[in-house]
Amino acid sequence: MYKNMHTTLDIPSELIEEAMRETGAKTKSQLIKDALQAQIDRAKRKRLLASKGKIDLDIDLDVFRKRK
């Protein structure tokens, strides 16, 4: 799904070390991938929560419950 990209980043080693200790990440690459995915997930949740009450799904819960 993703194409790997090599890049150089200037991140304080203390920050990387602490993040690896706290998260249990085994490699720097895994730490960065997990952090990026977590940031993406937070942004998506925030966008979804912002739409709360604005989407009309027109669902009849009584009909839905009877199907089960």
C-alpha cells in the first residue's frame, strides 16, 4: 500500500529515546510509523466528531432492531 521513502530528520535523540521507552517501539522506523498513524487517526476522529449531529442517516431503529 505504501511506498517506502528514505528521509533525514533532525529529531533530538532524547525525544526519540523517551518515545521508544514509553511506547515499547523496537526501532526508530516503527516509532515514527506508529506516531504518524496515531496523528492521522486523531485527525480523522476530530473530523468525524465535528460532523456529529450534522448527518441525517434516516434510520428507523425499530425496523433495524426487528431484523436481528
